Amino acid sequence: MGVMHVVMFSFKPLATPEEVQEVCDKLLALKDTCLHPETNRPYMKNIIGGVNTHMSDAQDRVTHAFVSEFDSDEDREYYLKIDPAYAAFWEGAKGIVEKTEVVGFMPGKF
């Protein structure tokens, strides 16, 4: 396994179900639209996500979670700091997403 990137959202109260679905669909589509700067090929290994099915006070209104996998820290950092497709996604999502929580980890590394 590579490097994991977890992002959790809560959406603004006035966001419509259609707007929420569009943000989720666009985030999942980044697997194919984020291209490596040297190979010009998709570099995200995998992304999965869905609605939070365990609502409790501990989640602080987090409603959706997504887990992405990258081959390396360098790929993840490119994704987060440089990738134009990712930047465009966030530009469109920021009016609908109220809060994000992010965690990164390498499986089995403690």
C-alpha cells in the first residue's frame, strides 16, 4: 500500500442534495482527471467515499468521507499543492463545503 489521504466534509446547511452529489461526483472523478506532471497519466491509485452512516456527537457534523491512495508522499503533495484539477475542484466546492477534516497516513507505519 502507498500513502493514504482521508478527507471528511460537512456541507453548508443550505446546500441542496444535488449540489452535494455534484461535489462528491467531482471529487471521485479526480482519480481520472488528476494527471502526473511528467507522465501526463492519472496518478491517484484509488479513491472511495460515501456518506457517514455513524452519526454521533463525536463526528462534529461530518457527513461524508473519502479515502485516496497515492504511490508516494511526493504524489500526494503534488495533488494537494499543485495539481490544477484538484485546485479547480476546491474552487468550485468551497461555496458548498462548510468544514473539512484531513488525515494522511501510511498503512502499518506507526
